[in-house]
Amino acid sequence: MKESVFKNPVPLSLFHYCLNCFTNAGPATVETLCQQLTFSVPDRFTQRQRKRKPHQRQTEAHTQAAGGRLSTSFMDTRAIFKASGFLILTVISIPSNLFICCAFLHTRLTEAKLTPADVILCHLAIANLTSAFTRSFPQMLTAFGCQNLYDDIGCKMVLYFYRVSRTLSIKLTCLLSTYQAVLVAPATSILDCLKLKIPKYLQHIIVSFYGFCFATSVHSILFCYSKLINNTVPPYTFNYEYCYLTYPDYTVVISVGLSLFFRDFAFIVMMAVMSCYILVLLYRHGKKVKNLRSSDNGTSGSRAETKASRAVVTLVILYTVFFGVDNAIWLYSLSIVRVAPLISDIRGFFAILYTSVCPVVVIATNPKVKAKLKLPKFKSLPHSIDTSSSTM
């Protein structure tokens, strides 16, 4: 009986039929049921299966075809939106940040010394430009189908400099909001003592920021790889599509993730407090100068400070919103083993969105940068020269 069973393999669903027969029959009929199992029942079962197979195959074919069309259309739509989004960010961020750096460099070489706010904005443009080249540009290339952009060393360097530039942009935006709050603060404020100290030690502050960012981003070098083993994504891996950041276990993921979050969150809170302080001072100042706009000679200077303060507050608000979305997704990623590609794409988009919005705000509000956009006006020749040339 055993040999006949192995020679005639029974489908899995047939065992459910036999199990019902064994449970409903008595002990005396077991041998008869076994004989039916090896000969009679498979014949009946195969006849039924042959009758049902065409309908089942047709239904399964329609189901698989519909599922394939849905998945293909979803992937195509996601790829189109991803490629378009990162292309727009790259086209805006790289030329605009490069223009800001060139504008401030030209001002420094030809006109006069840059103000502390201009120096901070110049370093902020450099940080944004680095983020665009190390995150936005590779994401755009992979979205358009480019593969194997970097080896292991290239991935480590690209992701390391992206982490450094991202952290540096947070620190510089915080420094910019703090300095602007010090400028508009009254003489009775506790921030008044910083009006002379920040310009004096500005270079030291910026250099310390660079050193801090380089020192706290080393984890990107330790756990970054260009390819996966056997093309399988292991647990606790962040897929950038051109590089992979793979942590060894959950403890390392939590420790690194929370340390980075609280490191950046402290500066976000500080810049938010300074921005609220600027808004309060602007509101009070606006109420005082309502009746003095036409007669006060110092109104132009106060208006310039007001415009600069509003621009700084705008940058802080935008950065806070983008930072909130980015880190909300980051904290969610720490709670799961594998992150969906769509979630990684959304986080990557908001992570580099500031690199495109920030230079647009700076170009629109900074008078020195805006002046570089104006084309030189050519003076028209005198009318006498035109008439003399026409007579000739």
C-alpha cells in the first residue's frame, strides 16, 4: 500500500478529502479506504480537477494579469514622479547655490568686506551645494535608471559628505537666526552683549561647526556599502538606491538614530526660539514706527533690518517644516526592520528640499545677491553722434 501511495502522488487538497473519510468511517473500513485512496479516489479526483482546471486557469490568469498591470502602473507612476521631483530639485539647487557663492565672492573681491550675515549665508550656500551634489544629483541619476554609480569607497565618501553638509546647514541656519535676533534686540536685552562678540569670533564659530559636523558623521563611513550580498536587503538597512547603509543590529540603529535626532533637535529648538523672539520684536517695532515712516531718517535702515529679519524667519519656518517631516519618517524607520522604497523616497525628497528653497529665498531677499542679477545698462550714444554718422 505504501509503494502504491508513493508511486501515485496525491494532491494536497486530496488529503483533506481522505481525512474526512477516516474521521467519519469506523476501524473496519480503514483498509477499504486505503485501497480507494490508492486507486479509486485519485481517479475521481483527477476527473473533477480536469473539469475545473480550465475555469480555474482562466480565473487565475485574469487575476495575475490584473495584478501585474496594477503593480506595473504603480511602479511606472512612482518612477515618473520620483525622476521629475529630483530633477527639479537638482536643476534649482545646484545653479542657485552656485550663483550665491559667486555673488558673495565677487562682492568680497570688488566692493567691500562682507557682513557677518553674508558670511553665514555664503557658508550655508556651500553646505546646500554639497548636499545637492551628494544626495540630489545621485538620486536623480538612479531615478533615470543609472546603476553602479559608486564603489564602496565612493559610497562612504558621498554619504559622509552629505551627512556633514546636512548637519552643517542646520547649525548655520541656527547661527543666522541667532545673529539676526541679536541685531534687532534692544540695548536692554541680554543678547546685546553678543552684538560685538559674534562678528569678532565668527570665523572660530564656523570652524568649530565644521569640526563638530565632521566628527559626528563618522557612522556613515563605518556602515555604508555600494552592493549587497546575494542581492538581498538585510534587516536594519537604509536603501539610498545608489548606496546602502546597513547597521549590524537593532541596538546600533537606535543608538545612532536617536543621537543624531537629539543632536539636530537641540539646534532646531534654538532657532525656533530665536525666530519667535524676532517676530515679537518686529511686531513691537512695527507698532512704534507706524506714525514715523515719512519723517524718520533712520527708517530706511530699520526697514532693511526688518526685511532681513523676515527672510531669516522664513528660512527657519521652512527648515522646521522640512526637518519635521524628514525626522518623523526617520523615527518611523527606526521602529521597523525594513523600510518601504516609497517611504525612503519621500524622506529623501524632504531631506534635500531645503537645498532648493533656501537659495530662492536668499536671492529674492538679499540686496547684494539680487543686485548681481541685474544686467548692466548700456548708455545710449549722444544724438549728435548719431546724426553725424547718418550724414556720412
